[in-house]
Amino acid sequence: MPLRLLKLAGTFLATVWVSTMLVFLLLRVMPGDPATVALGTDATAEQLDAWRAQYGTTAPLWEQYLQWIGGILRGDFGTSYVTQAAIGPTLVERAQVTLLLVALAMVVALVVAVPLGTFSAMRHGKASGGAVSAFSQIGVALPSFLVGMLLIAVFAIQLRWLPSGGWRWGPDVFRYAILPVLALGSVQASILTRYVRSAVLEIKGEDFLRTARSKGLTASAALIRHGLKNASVPVLTVVGVQLAGLLVGAVVVERVFAIPGLGSYLVDAVANRDLLAVQSIVLVLVLAVVVINFVVDVAYTSIDPRLRRA
């Protein structure tokens, strides 16, 4: 097991390194001149040259890359080309909002999907199980931004129970988080319900469950005690993919609810051609996905005894 963890750690570090290079190079091939965007089309050639010298955009690419990575390793993400403000503090502030939304949405998805998916598998072939499956299929077809707008129309505009958007840290933070979390979590719950159902259906036919039932356990007790852990292995893969999907989905949902998270920060930075800010935000999102995949791989080793023996 330690050797496998070392291999996973090595793969993780290599992936992070390659990701930083890809993010840096791909954004450098984007059309347009950041100096012209920052200073405007009326800027003189001398002003443009001074700006490029200040931000080092005329240096060789390898030198720009090393300066950028060196700054990140020191916790310095650089200065925005447009606002002249430090990018790091804004990233931290926005990331707290996005991570809270994603974490709560994932909790909602798991709380809904695990029991519903298990119930649908246990009632396979019956009307109640089919109803759950059909309901989850409808949820899969609905995009999260549409669910968000429907929630706003019902709970914010008609009933006026919850705010339609915005964000405020403090005792009221969950009032502002309820609707966007439901918009994100409900769609992911529908997807995850179908995977849980498939995993439990596959496990139901295994010999170890029949043996457990022959010893006197009911079908439900045998599944809960012996089956769910085995069914969790394929579901864990989907959870990792969904967490990455939630990060991407948060970009749209944050705009719908006017939430100052990483998604809205990224959209504003792209619109303003703030290359360094876009570069830093994309890197943070990519690193988050890589970390999620690493944690899933480590969790495999903990759950699956075959990997521990190997």
C-alpha cells in the first residue's frame, strides 16, 4: 500500500506540473494584446512598451513561466492587469464561496441519491422503483441554470421566502446558499441516483449476499451490512467526476444568482481580457480537479482490499 501511495503521489505531482505548463501555454496563444486591453486603444507606443516592460510580457516564454510559477510557490499570484489589485487575496475570497457551494451541493446530492438509488434497486421491477428511476431521468435532463431560475421564480419571487441572489457572510449565509446549492445539488443527485441504482443492482446478484441471507439476514440488512461498501467503489468514481462537474457548473450558477465566487470572477476576467487573472483562476480549478482525482485514487486503496493486497 505505501508503494501504491508513492506512485499516486508521483503521478499527482507530474500531473500538476504538466497542468501548469498547459494552462500557461494555452492562454498565451489567445488572440489579442493584454497591454492594449489594459491601456485602451488610445495608448501611445511608448505607454504600451512601458506597460509590457512592467509586467514582463516581452520576456521569453520560459522566463515568464518560471516567474509565474515561482510567484505561486511563494503565494503570490501576481497583479491584475486591469484593476491593479493583487490576484491572490481575491482568489482566496472567491474560492471560499465556490468551495462552500460545491461542498454543500455534494452533500445534498449524496443525501438524496444514496437512499433513493438503493430504494430504486431494491424495488426493481415494481412501480415505486420505476417512479424513482423516471424522476431521476427528468432531473438529468434539466441543466442546473434552468433549475436555478425555476427556484428563483418560485421561492424568491412568488413566495418571497429566500433571496433571489447575492451573498453575505455571517448568520444569514445559508439563506443565500440554499437556492444555488439546490440548483447544483438536485441535478447531480439525479445523475448519482442512477449510478447508485446500477451499482446496487449489480451487487444484488453476488454470492456473498446470498450467503448472508442464508444466515438469516433480510435482503435489506444483508445489503446494508455487506453490499453497500462493495457498491461504493464504482460510485466513488462518479462522485469524483461530479465534484469536478460541480466546479464547472458553479461558473454558470454563480452568474444566475449573482454570487461573487470563482465562476463570476473567471467570467469577468475573460471579459476584461485580464490574462494573468484568467490564468490563475483556471489553474486553481484545474488543480482542484487533480486533487479530487488523487483523493479518489487514495480512497480506492482504502476501500478495495484487492488494491491493498496488490
